[in-house]
Amino acid sequence: MVASMDPLAEQTITMTPSRPSTVRAIFRSLLLAVAFFHSGLHASDLSDLLKSDAYVLLVRHAYAPGVGDPPGYSLEQCETQRVLNDEGRRQSERMGLWLRRQGVERAAVYSSVWCRCQETARRLQLGPVTIEPALASFFDQPQQAAAQTARLQAFVAQMLRTKKDQALILVTHHVNIRDYLGPDVGSGDMVLARVDAKGKVLGYKVYPSP
């Protein structure tokens, strides 16, 4: 399904889950995407939407070659992890520039502890970066998916209640975004999510990485 929304970004919503999904899960994700576009709100002004207490921007870390992390990696040692290469670093900076061009000059930026997420978040240059456990990957522990997704939803709800008019940007991983929102996203893709007071997703829009 191709949806043309606004001059900022056109996207193709493609559901190609990396693990088996039920028809119900795919249908739910498509409904959430459609709900965003027919909610009566316009996504043409990203910065204005992010000032409200109903929107959050989730960002997948920029390009880091490979899949997962090497055996025996340590979260305290970046050199043992899968990290951004030069292309990923340049991509991170383009992402920050694109956001500033949309009017997002400063933000409350939170990141997964993984080094590829932290570096992506820093290179956005939108403000100090805070490490948040609710954004940590569960790629190596899929049995933790439901619990970690619940933590993310609760964190989103908490932060939106207290952020005032500052944009909330969360830099995390493919699996976290997929399980919370529904879509499969590429490196550096950004997803604007509309949520209720409990952090439950009501709709989303994918902005492909610039």
C-alpha cells in the first residue's frame, strides 16, 4: 500500500516481518498506519506535532554493518559490539540535519545503551542524550519481547506527561520498534507515533532515512 501524505516524506508501508506473524498482527499494523492518516491531524508539520503530548518519534539507529552483535560482546565495550561505520555516521548527521530543517531544533533525546544507538543519538545534535533501559534491545532474548515492549509503552506514557512542549525522540532498535509499533524499519528510519495517555499506539507514520 503506497500512501502519499505530504512534501516531507512519501512512504511505502511494507509488511515483511523478520519472524512469523499472524494475519491479525499484520492487519493491526496496517490499521494503525491508516488510522494516523485519517485521524483528522496532519503530519505536514513534524515539529508542531512533536510539541504535543500525543506524539513521539522513534528512531532506528543508523547503519551498522551486520546482524546482531558478535559472540561475547559487552555493553561496556563498544569495540566488541556491532557499531556504526563511516556511512552510518554520515547518515546520523543527515538525520539530524533533516529534523532541524523540519523545525526540530532541540529535543529530549533518549537512547538504548548499545553504542550504535548512542552514537546515532549524539550525532543528531539535538541535545544531551540520556540512556534509557526501556529502549534496550531484546534481539538476543526474544522471550523478553513482551515485557520490554510493556516497559517501552510505560516509558513513553510517563515522558509525554512531563515533557511539556519539547520533542521526545527515542533511539532504539529494529525489534523494539517493530514490536511496539508494527512496521519493519530500515537503518536510520524514523517513525512518528500517535499514542494515548497510557502510551498505547493509535497510529504511526514512517519517515525513511534521509
